[in-house]
Amino acid sequence: MPSDTQAAHISKARLWTGRVMSALPVAFFLMDGIMKLVKPPIVVKSTVELGYPENVILPIGIVLLVCTVLYVIPRTSVLGAILLTGYLGGAVATHVRVGAGAFSIVFPIIFGALVWGGLFLRDGRVSALIPLRR
């Protein structure tokens, strides 16, 4: 669907609500990805405590940043959301495996909901696939 047609079906308020809703996970993912590239001691310690070797921190950070950039670009936002969903699913699985508390398990689920909720509000293609009725 062309972007002109897509924009015609979404009000400005809905578009901006979706953008704001998407901004929180994007800011978090960018910060997290950059921290994985910089590898401060707290990131290394936390990753190793979760059972991952230190040498996977950099590739995980690159994957997260690529997925986030794909999500931010309107043309590839659906692909980015799908990839981020997989990333967040891995986070949930990791925290369940190590017996982390409820917050550590629910946190990525909330961010997944923000990713898809923001995309639903700002992208007419996604809202057409998930027709919510009143």
C-alpha cells in the first residue's frame, strides 16, 4: 500500500501516539545496543551471569542495533518489529532459564507490546491486518 494511502487512513493524533509509544523501546534498544558495543564491566558481568560468554556481547549488540534501525525505518518497520519480537523472546527465555524474578521476565514482554502497539497505531498496514472492532 503506498504511503500516501496509508497516511490517509491514520489521524495525526494516532500517528503521533504511535510514534511516542514506539520511541520508548527504540531509545531503550539503542542504549542497550550501544552499551553492548562499548562493553562496560556491568554489561559484561550481567551477560556472563545470564550464562552467555563475553565474546557474544558484541554480536548481540550489533543484532539489536540492526533490528532497531529496521524498526525505525517506515519501509522496514514490520520486519524490524518481527526481529525485535524474536530478540525479546530470547530475553524472556533467558530470564526464565536462570530463574530471574517476575520483573525481569515481564519487562521484555512489555517492550514487545510497546513495539507492536506503536507500530499498530502508526502503520495502516499493520492495523489492517489486526482489525479491532468496537
